[in-house]
Amino acid sequence: MRLFRHALAAISLGLLAVSVSASPANPQNGTDYRTLEQAQPTDSGKKIEVTEFFWYSCPHCAAFDPSLSAWVKKQGDKIVFKQVPVAFRESFIPQQKLYYTLEAMGKTAEMNPKIFQAIHVDRQRVDTDKTILEFIEKQGIDKQKFLDLYNSFGVQTKVRRAAQLQEAYKIDGVPTIAIDGRFLTSPSIAGTSMANQPESMQQAASLQVMDHLVAKLAAEKGSEKPAEAAKPAKKK
């Protein structure tokens, strides 16, 4: 049966290749990525803004994090990478506050892998005010400084902004990657044709689509003509 499925998949891919190259080497809008109906503003200038919408308790986000982090590092200064923790329910809010508190402390790069490890490997609860504080105390982080930020107006403002971004980008699942306020992709989107393949292959497909979109947008920005310099006033 498995051999039959593989043969059928090969035939289907062969038919598709008649019209286009195999996805995601030649990513297709509506298949490997989506175009937002309304482009969202970015503030990254000539660089490409890449935003991950994620949730600490999502196993797919945890699985994607190492390869995504490596991809971001490989991009160097071509992109500006941001993360937005989502809240599909009110119970997600403590983890949003956790992320923005760590961001304010400059510790997200250090702590994100540890949080994913604690939740998805060590099976610890890190999703309520109480369990989050217990986890933070074990990491040697200043408890009072953490609490002051965790309950601050600044963090609450960022949580509200995250909800606005989630709505504007129409995020219905995670992890989802937004490229420069215009396109969305993810392992589940780019890997639609790989449903029976390992998750790592779906992740690789999404990273390839991201490469394509970043290169496409960089070329567009590079071809934009600079504003014409103001001409000096004529002397009377």
C-alpha cells in the first residue's frame, strides 16, 4: 500500500512538473505561500522584515525553532527578524507576557530554547503566572526585575499590540511566517504536498519559500529609484 501511495505521488508530481518546476523550488502564490489582501506596514527600511507568529506551547513551533534560528542567522543583515506570541485564548496571555518580559531584558535568544525544552521535552508547565515565575527562578534571573517588567504597562501594551497584529495578519495557526508585511508561509502551507513526509521536510520547504520571497523582495527594493535630489535654487 505504501509503495502504491509513493507511486501515485510520483505520478502526481510528474503531471505538475509539466506546467511548473517542482514546488517549493518554484513557489506558487496560493499554494506555497499566501499574499495578504491588505499589505501591513513595516518599519525596517530597505531590509526585509520577517515576523514569526508563534506560541511557546505549540510543538510545531518548538520543532521549527532550531532551523528557523539557523536560517535567520544565515540571512545576516538582509532581514530584520521579529517574533509575535499569539493568543487564540485568554489562557495564552501569560506566555505572551513571558516573551515580552524576556525581550525587554534582552534574553529571548538565550531563553526561548530553554522554554521549548522545558515544555516539550521535560514536560513542565510554563503557562500560568505561577508556573512561569517558578521556571524563571530556576534560571537564575532576577525575580523582582522580572516581575516588575512582567506586570508593567509596557508589556501590557505589547500584548495588546500582538493581538492587533494577529488580527491584521489573519493568523489562524502557528508557526506562521510573515514576509515584509505582504506574504505568509509556514511549514504546513509550504509542505501541503508533503503531508505524509517527516515534519523536517515541511520545515525545509517553508525555509526555501522564505528564501525565494526574501530574494524577490530584496530585488524589488534594490530596483526602486532613489528620490531625485533637490535642485539648488537659481541665483537671481
